[in-house]
Amino acid sequence: MKIHALLAASCIVASLSVQASNPMQPVELSDAELSQLRGRYVMPGRIIHFGVTMSSQWENANGQVLGGSVRMNVSEGMFQPQFNVSIITENGDRNAPLAGSGQIYGGDGLASVNGVTQSIRSAGDFNSAANSFAINVKRGNTAPEAASAGQQFANSIGSTNAGNVQISASNGGFSIAIDALGQGTSRQQLGGGGLQQLTNIGGAGNMVRNLTELDVVLRDSPLPTHSMSGVLDQVRALRTSGY
């Protein structure tokens, strides 16, 4: 609640400075003004951990599984972020199901949308698919232990009779792309100022899951008095003279 209250107060003060002639009239803030407020409602020293987990998995009708995951962790005291990647391939030696005949058209503009883009398009039967994006904010005094599973980040490819999965650095971030031969494609990308979760299914009996989670741990102990004073000084500087 304290974080939300401080954010609301910052927005109100900024509105007053924009329209000082009538300070009680509500003013809608522009995107440029909101961009200047980003992060200022989190007090210095409060964030002790930030992590990103991205995972994708495709299972076809014959039980063949293609998947991958990327984990990024940065905690207080670390000199640089830690990245781990994993490739999942199960039952790859089985015969792949017959190629689907479904056709998917259009959708080229989805790749250029800013922000969060989620799309599931299916031209087959008995398919199940989901895109999920979650932000988890917790309080505590210690950062969670870094994940040890997987290997250090590098462009990785896994291939079986069912298709291939590729993890790569892309557009200042990273991506997981799955090509399920004859069944469809899935792509999940974080970077370039946005998140994309796109799935196209042309076969039948497939299960596809794309998941991205952002984890933030905020220090639970009270801030020193001098840190609080510094935050208040920043807010006072936004106040219009006379108010």
C-alpha cells in the first residue's frame, strides 16, 4: 500500500505542475510524462532481487515433447546477471504424427506490436494452448538462491523427429522458438521493449504452453532515515511554488 500511495502522490504532484493555472482540474498524463516517473515510486535500496523465467513447451499427439527455458537472476551483491538455459526433448525417437492440413493466414503485424503481445491461432482439432505472463512481487530480507539447473546462456538448438527448439539472443533480449514439424510453430521473445507470445497450430491433438514470470523481492526492513529524506526531497522538487 505504501508503494501504491507514493506512486499516486507522484502522479498528482506531476499533474499540478502541468496545469498550475487550475490545480484542482484533473489532467491526463502523456506517455512521455509517465516515462519520467518509471521506477521513482520504489525507494533506493528496496529491490534486492530481480529475476525473469521464460519457458515454452510443445507436446504433440504422439507424446513427443519439445521445450526450452531461460532463467535470468540478478541479486544484491552480484556483479552481473546470471543466465541459465535448458533444452527439453522427450520421446524424440517415436514416429511423428501425420502433418496437419490446417492453414493459418495473416498475423504478420503481430511481430511489430509494442508492449505485451499474446496470440493463439489454431486451424486443427483437439488442441490446447495457453500464454501466461505474471509479475510476482514479494517482501523479504534475502534474495532467493540462484537456479543451478541448465547451462550458461548460449545460442542452443535441440532437434528430434518431432521438430526443433531454438534458444537465442534476440533484439537486446532472448527468445525461445519451437518448430513442431507438420504441427505448427511457437515463439516467445522478451526484449526490444516488449514481450511476445505467439502460437500457430495447424495439426491436431497438440498441447502448447508459453510462460514468462518476472520476480521482484523488496527489502522488508525499514529504510534508514537519510534514505527516506532523499526520497522526500525528490518529491518536493516536483512541487509547484506556492503549493
